[in-house]
Amino acid sequence: MRIVVVASLAFSLVNFRKRLLADMVACGHEVLACAPEDDREVARELAAMGVAYRVMPMVRSGLNLFADLRTLGWLIRLFRVQRPGLVLAYTQKPIVYAGIASRIARVPRYFAMVSGLGLAFGEEGGRWLRAVVALLYRIALKRAEGVFVFNADDREEMLRHHMIRADANVVRVPGSGVDLDHYSAAPISAGPVRFLMIARLLHSKGLSEYAEAARRLRRRYPEARFALLGPPDPSPAGIDPVQVEEWRREGAIRYLGEARDVRPYLAAASVFVLPSWYREGLPRTILEAMATGRAVITTDMPGCREPIEPDINGYIIPPRDADALAMAMERFLLRPELVAQMGARARATAVERFSVERVNDILLSTMWLRAGTTSRPPERGAAAALAGVTS
């Protein structure tokens, strides 16, 4: 079968979906991946796996009627020429425009992977924006054969805003999964406790709360270290680089820039922190940190709280609460033995619940793509049964 996978970021195809794409090829399918950037490194890596790559015209953020219509028209033409048997799209704009294009081009089977509902359904999303996005989802998902979600909260939110029908085939998967061999357990270095946050430089990721908590703790624990890794975000919701530089100058945090391979930074850290109040799906950074054997401090938000067992493999705090964040971080400073204890349990949780093999088995079985299976899609209730999760 010919499969088209539509993404909003080229790097995500090899960072989040590499094993899934490779499994599709191994099952005998012809796979074409699309994303906005002309990223030659990604294209070479995909080609080595047997996956073709096309650069798709798309403005990743914001609503721009003319730019979005161009994206839609491009996808319609692509689907009519390529005639895929199945389209899989993930993240907001690909889901919307690939879903609409699939209907217009009469693609037989369409699946959407909702890896988080994003800003529109968070605190920063206004009523008008939420209504527009909900309408677009409703149109795009009307004939979707299946919708994958990373947490139960997103399914309920989508139902509440009438983005999906009550009888929609919604299958919950444990995030993108994590490659436990690639993100292997790393020993924790001796010395002072080192906290690490990895995130795009967005206000809603909790950067201000992290900087404030670090500022307070550095006064009492000058040996503690607080690092931040992540790319700038040019959207209006992004943190001004001047602000990040100010935090660095005053000694609150050490900004490490951005990196495609986060493993060395996780290995150098003691505890991972993500105080997000963004509408996450299930943050891959949390899973990568847990697989590396790092305890996690995160917020009581959809997606973020999913993998955390409080006092076992980490702590859950209220969103937008620098006081609670500082208190949770201080526990590791007062009792450094918790770093190794909770880190070991975090690795065990990643192994038990979040391996990429487990996730891909759900995805491929639900989409009926396993080698040796019939190409006929299962009945609506059967797909969820294959995944072991019902809607």
C-alpha cells in the first residue's frame, strides 16, 4: 500500500516517527513523508530508510487564509497524483488540511494523530480561535477511520467542542513512545544536583516559573545547577531572547541553546523539569528523560501528569506555581538520594509502559498495516479492540 505521512516539522519525522516509518517500510508499504522544511539531512536519513520526502508549502503557526489555502491545494494535488491508500497526519495544521484534502481527493483511508491540542485549547486560546479550530477539526475528521490521542483528556475536550462524533473510533496510545535502546539508562554523575528543562522557548512551557524557582533556590543552595535547552519560538507566544539572556546574566539559569541530540544533556542532568501549562499531548521530553533514568517534576496538566507516579518517579505540581516548583526541586536538594531512587523507578516506568515498540504495535494494528494481514480495514470497534483501548 502507498502511505503518505504529513507532518508540520521535518525533524519530527526522524525524531518522533522514525521507528514507525521504518516499520511501515518493513511491512512492505511504500511510504512518502511530507513536511514544510527543505531539510536535506532529514531527507537523506529518510531515503536511507526507504522513505521518500517532499517539501510541503505550509506556514507552521498562525491563521493565514492564503497560505493555508496554498497548503490545502498542494495536498489535494499530491493525493490525486500519488493516489495513496492511506494518509496519516499529526499536529494541528497537517491534521486539518490533510483531512480535508483526503476527503476532496477521495483517499480511501485517513488517520489523525492528535499529539496535543495546543495553544488554541489552553489558557492563551481565545473563544474565537477555539471555535475556528474546532470547526476545522470537525470538517477534517468527519470521515477519519481513526483518531489517535495521547491522553484521555484530549478525547473529552474534542467531544465537548464537537470536533469528533460520539461514535468516533478514538484510540489512546502512550505518546510517541521512546526507543529504550537509543535512550538508555545513564549513570548519575556525582556532585551537586543539576536540574534540566528542555522545551521550546514559550511562555506556556513554564519558563518564567522555572527561572523564578531557580532564582530562589540559588540563594540557599549556590552549588545547585539549573539548565535550559531548547530553540527560540518566533510566535507571539515565544519568550524574548533578551529575557533569557537576563536570566543567564543574573545566574538563575544556564541557557544551553538548542540541540538535535538531547541525550548528552540528559546524561549530565540529575532531575528533569517541565512546568508546562501548555495543552500537551504527552511530552516526548518527559519520556526521554525517564528512559535515561531521570526523575521528573511536571505539572498537573493533560499529558504531563500521565506518566508520573507522585513520590515514586517524580512530582506533580500545580501549573503556573513557582512556589510549588521550588518546593519540589528543593526535596532533591535536601535528600540527594532521591535522585537515584526516583530515577531508577522512572526508567522502569518507561520500560513497562512507554516503549516505542508498544506504541507502534498499537498504531500499525489499528491501521491494519501489519505484514501478512488483510488490507481490509477492521470494523469501527475492532480497531480499538486491537489496541487494547476502547473509546
